[in-house]
Amino acid sequence: MATLHVLSHSPFTDGRLASCLRVLGPEDGLLLCGDAVYALADASALRHPRLYALEEDVQARAVVAKAAVEVVDYPAFVALTLTYAKVNSWL
């Protein structure tokens, strides 16, 4: 069952990103929003075929993505939640 994992916390404050990456399955998606978009600056940390980032947060933080990512707006975010069977927010 494919899951969309939503991460909003900075990758520099705790181990949530590392924990999330360990459980990601090949069909799962990872959506970065909030301070989690800072992870895009390190391409080596994020190698997942279904990687998304919220456009508003990427722009607000002036992040230059070095990882392959699909930048999405809020309507596309909602569409992603309907595409995956489950949504898991890493609070």
C-alpha cells in the first residue's frame, strides 16, 4: 500500500528525515514542506523517485534544489493525498 510521507521539520534539528527515509518503500512518496525543504540542498541525502516539495516553502526559504524534485502547489498537494492510499505526517 503506497504511502505519502509528509515532513515539515528541519533536517538539522532531529532524526525525522533519516527515520522517514529508512521506511520509505519504492512506491511511497515524500513531500517536503516547511523547514524540511532545506533537505533539498543536499542531493546525496535525497534519492527517491517520488520526491515532492511545496512550492511556497521552497520560494519562501530561497532553497536551490540539488536533488531531483517535483515542486508542487497546494492544489497538487491535495491531489497527491488522493493519489496515495495513506498519508503519514511526521509530526
